[in-house]
Amino acid sequence: MIAGGALLLLGLLGFLASTHFKDLRYFDRPAAARTPWFDPALDVLKWLLLVAGLALIALGSVPVACLVAGLLAALWSYQRFIRSAWFQEKLLRREFLARRRARPELSDEAILFELACRKHPRWGPELIEQMVRDYPSVESFARIMTRMERGFRGFSGRLPRGRKPTAGGE
């Protein structure tokens, strides 16, 4: 059962490492992490270690394995809720209203710009200015900020299903 716990912890450490490497910019990653097989290999390894750890714990005690699996499921659900678009919009709206009360002379755009700069200083002022221009409401700004935090890289350039291109190019 101790070996199962160790494998489980190694799997969780793999999840942390995966998140860490995926959050780094390409050239900030170590050389091995820049190869195309690194992320998929790390994903397979972390899941393999996690499942093997749960299986070894289950061999020792099924109730303990169920408890550990339930705890992992609860933590995963909590993380999904905290990172959800709805919750992120709620947090941004709360910060936005607090900032508006503290500094009523600022425009809505200036408040959104300040909040985004504080939360993501590496994004750069030009990107944040463009986001504020394109998404001026708190709801739309929170939605695009959540997408970008999840790794949104832009639109594919394909038209939505059922739409045909027109002579104007749209």
C-alpha cells in the first residue's frame, strides 16, 4: 500500500510538472520539453502513475482506494468549478465593482485594463488594450480572458457550420 501511495504521489507530481511546463513559453522550456513528444509522453506517464497507484492501493484495501478516488474526484471537481467561466466572471465582476467604488473617475475600459494587467502582467499592454476594445463589457471580457487562460490560440479561420462564404469574404 505504501508503494501505491508513492506511485499516486508521483502521478500527482506529474500533473504539477505538466501544468508547469505547459504554462511556460516555448523558449523558456528546457530543451527536452520543446520536443513534440514531451507533452503527450508526460500526459501518459502522469495518468499511468496515478492509475497504478490507485490499483496498488486497491490491492491493499478497497475502502481506502475508494476514499482516495473520491478525494481526487472532489478535488478535480473543485478545480473545474474554480476555473469555470461562470466563476471567473463572478470574480472579475466583484473586482470590477470594488475598483469602480474605489476609483469612480476611471472609465470601465481603464478598470478592465488595470485588472487584466494585474492578473496577467506578461500579456503586455498592447494585447490587453486590444482585448478591452474588442470586449468592452465585463461579461465578454471575462469570457475571453478565461479562454486565453486555458490556452485559446485564436480562431481557426473556418466558418461555422451551415454558413457559406459570400462575395464580401465573410
